[in-house]
Amino acid sequence: MERLILHESEDVTPSQRPEVCHRTVFDVGMNNGDDSAHYLSKGYKVIAVEANPILVRRARARFQAEITSGQMVIEALGVCDHTGRRTFWINEERDVFSSFDRVRASRGGNHCRPVEVECVTFDTLLKKHGLPYYVKLDVEGAEAHCLASLRSTGLPAYISVEGESLEYLLLLWQLGYRRFKIVDQMRHNSRFPAFTNHSLFSRLAKQMCGYADRFKNRAINVTFPRGCSGPLGEDTSGSWHTVEETAYDWLHLYFGYKDRGNLSPDSWYDFHAKATREG
């Protein structure tokens, strides 16, 4: 497989960006609030964005104290490419699949029901609350729009997005991010080493550790409950890499090269990016 080659422009430095609110994070696609709870525990102010009105009601009860103190703001909104009301499809069996795209929301044959929600563009929220230190994006199909919005607002120091499409990684690079990780969403609570796919032994070890991690995530009270996006910034596991190295690893998984790269076909991944080379 040939390596992806991109011509780099200059790194985006803090002097080239609007001032970042270093104690603020955006949880875009809050879902059940477990990610927000982690960010709050680290002392961050959290701007949580969620379109599902059922999850919003639950979160307002769960985080009543933090909302009252001003440490958390919940924006009960959808994020789209234009403002106004749109039909949001709530997956009644797996709410993490809920989406403005009915086909996407109902994948796996799950039942969905429609609800009308108010929508804004992502840059509207950034201008309202300021440029955050970190953005978590998990909005089931609206990620590309959110990333494109950063062209007009500047770059958060760190950002993560579900690694379901190489397009997201390339959009991050085009925006000015230069260091990347692919973070295994099953390994947030793992104490096992990260095995590669380069030998039969390491592939078997990776598979066995994956089974153990799945059991741990389901049966034990862990730091990051199942479905969490996990740590942020420099707390994430592994080293930072170039866009070529990251794409090279991701493409091995995408095209089914099970004896190459470092990723497991039995897991799912987030792209993490940082705006500068420091660290």
C-alpha cells in the first residue's frame, strides 16, 4: 500500500489563532452525559450540545448543581449547516445512533421516532461561548459541517471526532492540525500493552486482550463507562503522529489488511488532533 503524501503548510501556532479558553471544553453530542461528567471532574467548564430532548432532560437533572454554578451549560440544539427546525430521528433502542439522517439512525433495523428540534450552525455556538481548549464531536453525520465551521473561528487546541471516514482526518489536516492519534474506544480502561498486527502472536494477544477489555467494560465499575469518548488532549494514550502515518494505519483497517498496522477490526476508533507540534 502506498503512503498518503500531503504537502504540509506552516503549523498553526497560538499567535495565529484567536485566544483559546483553556478551561472550557465542548461536548458536542453529549448523549448520556458520561463524557461531560469526566470533563467536569477535571475542572473544565463544559458546553454540552445535545439534540435529543429526552437526554437533555436527564442531563439537566443529573448536572443540576454544575449548571447552577455556571460550570456547565447545556445547549438543547441540533448542529446543522443552517439554522431552523429539522426532524431529528431518535433511535429508541440505541440512542447513540440518533441522527438527522433517518437511515443512519435506524441502522441495524432499530425503531426510530421523529421529533422536531431547533438547529444552529456550529460556528454560532463557538462565537457565543468562545473558542474552547478541546472539542469532542460525536454527532452522527454532522461532523464534516462542524469541522468546516472552524475555518471561520480558529482552532481549539485539541479536537476528537469518530474515525469512521478518512475525510475527517483530511479535513483536520486542511484546517491546520498537524499531530494526530487514532484512539481505540475499547481501551480507555485497559492495562494491557498495545499490540501491533505484525505477527501471529501479537494479533492473537491483541484479540485476547480485546475480549478481556470488553468484559471489564461491561462487568466492572470503570473510570470510562462503555460508550465514553475517553481522555482528552495529552491524557490520551499513545504517541502523536503525522497525517501520513495516521492515514496509513487507518487505511490498513479500512481495506482489511489484518496483518499490518496497529488497529483491531473488532474495535472502533476516534481521531484526535492537536494544533501545534509542541508536546
